[in-house]
Amino acid sequence: MYFKSVPRDKMNRLSFLMGRFVGSQDLKFPGKQPVNFEFLCFGSKHEDERWLSLQFVAKIPGYGIESRHDFVTWDNDKERYRWVMLSNMSVDPLILDGEFNGDTLELTSQPWQSAWGNVILQARLRPLEHGSWTFDFSTLDDTADPLASMMAIPDIAAAFD
């Protein structure tokens, strides 16, 4: 089977997601108080550099443990990034497509059944100084605060492994 190669420069734009990170996330479920929790994230490129894999794990107060596996790649046909999120807390995968606007990766989801109803989500992922990054979700028509907002920083303990 033949696979198109992914342009190396497109995958290199995602290099800030590589490594081991710790972070904090605020999450707002409808009709409930926002929750804040810590998470771990591991980012690595697949050996043939066709996609980036991200693994998240967090204990969300009042909801339990979330385990999420994300895949990010470049779609040659659509000429856009594709981000697929698989979580133990949702039935269907969340699929987003987008492109960088400056240093910010801006993504829009396909319609997705969630705790907020059947929504289209916008995500913004932005690298910061010293290897940190932020990731925010909001609904397509949302002008208020994001539904979810996270900040990841490099896990200093990983340097001693």
C-alpha cells in the first residue's frame, strides 16, 4: 500500500508538542461550576513522521479519570492539519481541521455530540516561551470564555529520567 509522505516542514511546526508536559486545565460543563485539574501529557512523532501522538491523563474532580489519545497529521488532500481526539469520556472521536495563523494553530471541529450538546468547536493551540503551550476550546458561536483552557509546561523531572 502506498502512503503519501507528509511534508516535513508541516510536521516540524508541531515540534513544540514533543516531550513530556505537566499542566493545569479549567473545564466548564453546562450548568455546573468550573473545575480545575492537573494533567500529564506525552507527545511523540511516529517513526515515519506521518503523525504526532499525544497522550493525556488527568483526574477530573467529580468526573473521574480521563485518558485521551490524540493524533495530529497533515492532510495533503485538504492542505490542512487534522487532529483526532479519542477519549474514554466520550463515545465519538473529536475530529478537527485547521491551519496555523501566525504561531497559533486554529482548528474547527466537525459536529460533535458532547456534554454541551451537538456542537462545532473551535480550538486554538499556541506555543509559548520556554517550551510551554496553551490550548483553548470554545463553541463556534461562543464569544465568552473558553469551555476548556489548558496550559502545559515541560516536565522538569523528565530531564532526570
